[in-house]
Amino acid sequence: MMSFVLERLTSLGDAFLGRGEHAVAVPTMDGALQPNQALDAARSAHFMPQPDNLTVHGDRLYVTSGNSLYRWNPEAASCDRLNTFDAAVTSVASLDGETVLVGLDDGRLQLFGGTSSGREIRKIGAYRALCPTAILGIDGHRVVVAEGSTRHRCSEWRHDLMAGERSGSVWLLDLKNSSARCLASGLAYPNGLARGSADSIVVSESWRHRLVSVPLEGGSPTVLVADLPGYPGRMTPANGGGHWLCVFAPRSQLVEFVLREPRFLRRMVAEVPEDYWVAPALSSGRDFKEPLQGGAIKSMGILKPWAPTRSYGLVVHLDATFVPASSLHSRADGRRHGITSAVEWCGELWMASRGGDEIVATPLD
């Protein structure tokens, strides 16, 4: 009780002084996050509409786009469609040698492959599927599921940010025994999962721009990395230790300012089409109606790499303690923005640029 009161008093003080979560300042990309052009220099592996999830299942690479699940065909250097679902695929995890668990935009979880293929999960115990942003397999029958919101679907992620939601949760599901346990709640859009220590899960909390550690036995989250310069998403293991973290969109002072102006925010959401909101985006620069952002306006037909931008490409390599060690970028003038997945496969790092409609790969060395 005392910690809750202190947290509330700290929040009120931050709101009055304009600091902490209430600051409009955005940290600069420096050190391990020093901007570069590594993503734009990466090899183009395949073009397809909005590739999203990349998952290694067995020795094969699985890809999702829209409501379809594909498997990469190395011989043809293309994707073979495996299945089409009733809704867009929002998350995928490999459970065993035969089965993958797929999260769908209508809230369902569905098993594909193996003897349980086609089984749907809408609720287990107190768990109710609505916004499965990420899935992490623990073993053949236990999974951790991140529920981004209790009010919005995964496709409504901008609405969730604009509404200031903090209704996300993380659940441990036992598919064999049909049991569920909430590990953490009140999260600001949990959007990525990774194994931490033997008894913890690391969660990327998008709207708070941080990574937190959540005990598998339940308990208060512990902050590992705070104040990231973008919105963190999915995480996957890196060979030799550490993880890859996808930052799917950059933060900006303009968006931070709008989020603190409730009257303007309500009118914008009610009256302006979503594509033209002052909000993060997976791609930008394709429509003159997009909101202007000062230096992002082209000068003499040229957009500078360091100009403010609504979209960006960023993949961060985290060390064994989940501290950023290095990064790959596609800057304001790049084309490989909105990186939503990154996995190691066959000696390369494969990345899905949802904003650039492209899958790219680069050697791990």
C-alpha cells in the first residue's frame, strides 16, 4: 500500500514538473543506438505486402503477412503459403517439432500443425483472448501470452496509444491442463516476450518505452531498460547470448506533446482519418496529407537522413543483461521502416520490414 501511495505521489509530482513519463523530451539515439544505414545496406530477400512475424520452426523459417502463414522456400527464394486464417495473424510461436500457436486479430489463439491442428482458444480459466500481441513457448504445452489491451485489437494499436491505455497483461497458459495464471497486469501495451533468467520473463512495454522483467511465479515487474527512443516490440534470442529487439516506430516530441493535450487529442481521433493522425507510423513519406513535422519537410527536394520522421527502421542487439549493445538502422530517408520481427536463421539475421513491404537479411558477422 505504501509503495502504491509513493508511486502516485511521484506521478503527480512528475506531472506538475513535466518530468518522467510526463516529459515531452525524447532521448537521442547515441552510443549503442548511434544511427547508421545497416538496414538499407542489407540484402533484399523477398518482397511481399506487410510481412509481420518471422518465426523459426524446426529448421524452417515461417512468415506471416495479413491473414496468411507462409514457409520460406530456399530453393525458389520465395514463400509457400501454408494456411489462410479468418483474421490477420498477430503473433506466432513454435511449440514443438510439429505445432505452432497463432494469435489472430479477432482475439483467438489457434493451433496449426500436429494432432491438435485447428484447435481454437478463446478463454482458459480467467484468461480471455482479445489482443495477443506476442507468444512465447516455454515447453511443448506451456506458453506465455502478452495481451496488449482489454479494449483494442492488435490492429488498433494507435487507438490504444492515443487513449492512454494501461490495460495490458501477461499470462502463463497450460494448454494441456487448460489452466491460466496472470503474471502481470496494468501494463502499457506489452508487445514482446523473451526468456530472462530461469524464473522470469522479459516483456517489452511499448507505451512506456521500456523492458521489464516479470517473475514466472507472478509479482511486480522490475525495470531493466527505461526511456528507449522508440516503441519496443518483439524480441528473439541471439546466438552467443543476448536478444534482438525490434523497435517498430520512433518517438517524437510532437507525438509526446499531442498525447498530453486531451482536447486536441479527442478532436483529432474523432475528426481526422487515422492515417493522418499525429501518431507513430510503420511507414511515411508516401502521402502529402501526412502531418508536417518541421524538419521532415523536404528542402529543395531532399529529405535529410537526420530529419524528424514518423517512421523509422531499428533493430537493437541486447546483451545478456538486456542492455543495448549495437543496432541496425534505416533512417528518415531510408525505405526499410517498421521492423516488426527479426530472427537468426542460416547464419543471417532476417528482418521483416512491414512498412517497406520487404524481408531483408544480413550476415550475423
